[in-house]
Amino acid sequence: MGLLIDKLVVYFVFMIGISFVLQPSQWCKLVHDAIDAPYKLFPIVLFMLFFGLFILLGHNIWEASWRVIVTITGVVLVLKACVYLLFPQLVLNLGYWTDKNIERNIRISGLLILLVIAYPFSQLISLLTR
């Protein structure tokens, strides 16, 4: 089950990273929707909570390897979802960003995500080709 969760999370995060880099304007629209109506994020937040708990319950691996990145992803998802559920007004604090800043920050986030996930992605590919 652990390897299945590894694959799921690594591929999912890889695709999100690519989307951040190639489609920042779409993510910018999501941010603006969240600023205008924070309740629209509720389904996304529930998915983050579910996905994070799924990772933690099925893949709670704390070892000195790339697999700990998957566990840390689960922790971050759960914490982020809890903050949004308990303090939804924090989303309104995003309103001071300009469109240019949001798109640039999303693109930079995508590049950072791809850098962090590159090694686990390569490890999974090598496992699949053995």
C-alpha cells in the first residue's frame, strides 16, 4: 500500500507543479474566486483534508529517504486544511496581491514543486523499470 500511495502522491504533485508553471493564469482565477467568495474553497479544503489523512494513515513513513517527502506532504495538507476550516478569513488576506504577483508566485511555486518532487519522481521511474 505504501508504494501505491508514493506513486499517487508523486504523480499528483508532479502534475500540479506542471500546471502551476504552464497555467498560472487559471490558478490566479482560483485565487481571485477565493478572495471574492472564500466558501468556494470549501470542497477543495475537504479534499485536501481527506487526501492528507489518506496519506498519513496509509503512509506514515519517517525514514531518511525520499519517501518522507510523501509523508510530509500529508502533514502539510492536513495542517493547511485545518487552518482553512478553522480560520477561513485568512483567505481574505490574499487580497493585497496584484495579478502580476500572484501569477509570478504561482509559477515560482510550480518550479519549486518540480524541484522537490524531481528526485522522488526519478526513484519511482527507476522502480518501475526494474
